[in-house]
Amino acid sequence: MKFRLFTLLLFLTVSGLRAQVQFTTESPRVDDINDRDVTIKRVELTAQYTIIYMKFEAKPAGSQGRSWPFSIPLPDGVQGGQLQSTNTISFQPTSRLYVNQGERSYKFIRAENIPAEARRRVQPGERVDFVAYFERIDPGYTTFDLFECKDSRNFVCFNFWGVHIINPRKKEQYSQRTPKAPTPQPRSTPRTTPGVGAPVETPKPTEPVPAPQETTIVINGITRDAKTKQPIVATVTYRLLSGAEASGDDPADSVKSVNPTGKYQISIDRRGVYAVTATAKGYFSQSDTLVTNRVDIARNFDLVPIEAGAKITLKNIYFNMSKYDLKPESFPELDRLATVMQSNPSMQIRLEGHTDTVGEFDANVELSRNRVNEVKRYLVNKGISASRIETVGYGPSRPINTNKSLKERPENRRVEMVIVKV
């Protein structure tokens, strides 16, 4: 009987703990990782914590182990040029989670099944599952960086960049009920004669307080030629993607920018996340995702003209981490490119792939080459002749910044398109 009671209490306790989990992301997409031996299996968000479940898997005996950025001298007498595993793991208590390029940070709370100070030795081929608790990431931030520490000659840190999770904003209260005014009670006068009281005063009716009116949010800006910076007339299409009043399949609407100023204005009466795209004849379209809240949003669109030598970055192209298979989120951008090439049948392009400097140089070059070839394959399947598309992979050889900070590395992981012929 006592055992059954204990089991029931344990079940209720576990059920209560599970009920506290607000959002769960299984095998989250990660843009980049510092140590390939560790992976994030799941991220749970509770009211109090950001809980990250991770797995460390040491290389089997005889393998090369981690990819160290320096050479390790072998001691005398080692046979076959192989070292016994010297893997040790820990999780630094100075770890932080960063969101929105360092705008906010969240402290490390504790870890389970991994030491936070002394390092634990791991045998070859051993798997260690551990959990790290951080402060709760504020609702609305759907991507974070996990920075454990800075690499040294003794160990490689468990750093992750661009971890994508489910973490929607809290639903805003668009209207509030007007509290009812308390009904005034009539004053009572002490009786002076038995059975006779003072006359009852009739309360005056209170005027109803009008409910607050919903304010309209405006998205506005200018559509311009990216080369000359002169205003152009363009069609700006917008569609509600998500929000408190979104159904998920809302139709798109559009406005035209004014000639000759290039100004456009979109009045938004339903707040949420909008996909906005500017298109003009003779130019490549440009898209952005805008979040409407309580203030107006200014967004200019600089459209690249379709002419020989023009270069644009295909910003909405996504791949799985360290792989070259396209994510479904890439299809709308590639469909627009295919439409442009179908409208310009003589146009020829060159797709250029780039990576950051993390990892081996040759492997990054091959990865960038495979990625642009995958983009080409998609366009060919859309009816574009393969002879109209060249591909080249530059790997990390052509960075657009120093590649040193967490903010800069994602900018170097890109696919660019150059117009060879119109």
C-alpha cells in the first residue's frame, strides 16, 4: 500500500513538472556550432527557466577525435601515432544566452550530469547526456546564441550560434473591459418616529465610459533604385503571417508607391508578423518580415536593377547546419528568382557560395560549392535551363567582415547571385 501511494505521488509530481513546460523544441535548427562532439537535443521553456538538453559523444578509440585548431605533439613511445582519449568535459558557470545580437543576456543557473567547475574525464566512445538551466528567455525571442566560454589550448567550448526555438510573444490585450462604476448607496437617516424613515434618494445614472479605440499602425517608406538611390514606382505586397488574429492563410494585399517620390504607406489594423515584398519591372524583388506592435514602422526598399554585373545576396536561403539540403523556408525566395529568369529568357547568372571561417578550409569550400549546386538544382526543376546558371564555391575566402564576433559570422554564410548576361 505504501509503495502504491509513493508511486502515485511520484506520478503526480512528474506530471506537475511536465505541466510547467510552456514550449518545447525538439532537435532545434542550429546555424553554427563550435564543437561537433556536442549537440542540442531539446530546448524547453518554463515560466522560470530555459532548459537545454545536450548530448556529448566522444570519438571512438583510434579516431581523430576533435578537430583542434592547433597541432598536438605526441609523447615519446606512442605506437601508431595514436593518443589515448584525453577528453574531459565540464560546463562553465559563466555561460550566457544572448538574443538579438547581444541585446539581452540570460545567466546560467545550474547543470545536471556534468560538473560546473572540475572537469570530468570521458572514455572513448562514451556518451554523456546532460542538462543546462538558464534564466527564462523573454517571450518573442525565437533565436539565441549559447556562449559557454572562450577556447584555450586545453579545451574547446560548447558554443552554439543561431539556435532556433518556439517562443511566441505573449498575446497582447487589444481591448479592455471598462470597469463598472460602483452604484452609489442611498444615505440612511436615523428614524425619529416608529415605522417612519427618511426618504430614499434615487441615484443618478452614470454615463458609460467609451471603450478605448484600437489605433492603426502604419508601415511606410520609399522604394528606390539600389544603384542610383533615385525613387521608383513599385508594388508593395503584404500578408499577415502570424498574430493573435491570424488564421494562417490570410490573403495578400498590396499598395503602389507614389510617382515621383517613391513613397508608400500600408495601414495595419491587425497586429502581428507581416511578410512585405517590393517588386518593380526591371528590378529584382526584395522581401522582409516586419513585426507590428504599437508604433509605426519605417522600411525602405532598395531594388537592384536587372543588368549585367549586378550582384545581390539571396538573404532568405536556409540550409541545415553543415549540410547543403535546402530548408522549405527558402522556396519562396527561389520561386521569385525563377519567375524573374522566366520573364527574362536571355538572362544568365552565377551563383556564388560563401561560409564563415569556422572549420577546415577545404571542407568549407566543398560545402559552399554543394550549396550553390543545390540552389541550381532547384531552379532547374522549376524549368530554368542549366546552361543559364554557373556555380562557384568560395568557402571562407571572401568574407565581408572580420569573422570574429557572434554577430559577424552569420553574415558571411551567404549565397550571392551575379548577373552575367541580360
